[in-house]
Amino acid sequence: MLGYVVVIAIAALAADAGSITMTAKKYEFQPDVIKVKKGDHVKLSITALDHDHGFKLEAFHIDEKLEKGKAVEVEFTADQTGTFPFQCSHFCGLGHKKMKGELIVE
Ligand SMILES: [Cu+2]
């Protein structure tokens, strides 16, 4: 019985989290601006299309490698307001340093 209650609670949490689909390719993330509300449980599903890339969102201690063609789930709680940069953290070519975006938490 207790197990059943726990399963329902997890399902409710998952339903609460809006999932954002993102792609990464030379040299951009799409979308490159993400807006969420403070307190949101954010779930990103990121797929690198053309090359291995990386997703680094330092303010939330996230640094994930994105293997080409494989969707990577990144989850965190947006518990602070502000504008936070994210960038590619896996060298992918000449434009690598320009491959970045912003997370806006309102
Ligand atoms: Cu890169």
C-alpha cells in the first residue's frame, strides 16, 4: 500500500515538470533562451544533431556531455532568480566558444 502511494507521488511530480526539448549543433543551442519561473522543476531533453557537444549550466552545477544523436535529460529546480549563461562544454570546432545561451528564471 505504501509503495503504491509513493508511485502516485512520483507520477504527480513528473507531471508537474514541463519538459523542454532542445537541440545542439554547430554552433548553437535551439532554443538559446529558456524562460522559467522560480521554483519550477525544469527538465531539458537535449539532443546533439551533428557532433558531440556539451551542456554546461554552471549556476546549477550542471555539465553534461551530449553524444551525437542521443537525447540527454537534464533536470534541476530553478531555485534562484536571475539570468544564467549556459554553453557548450565539449570542444566542437572553431565556433565552440560562441555556442551558448541563457536561462532566465523569473
Ligand atoms: Cu562546442
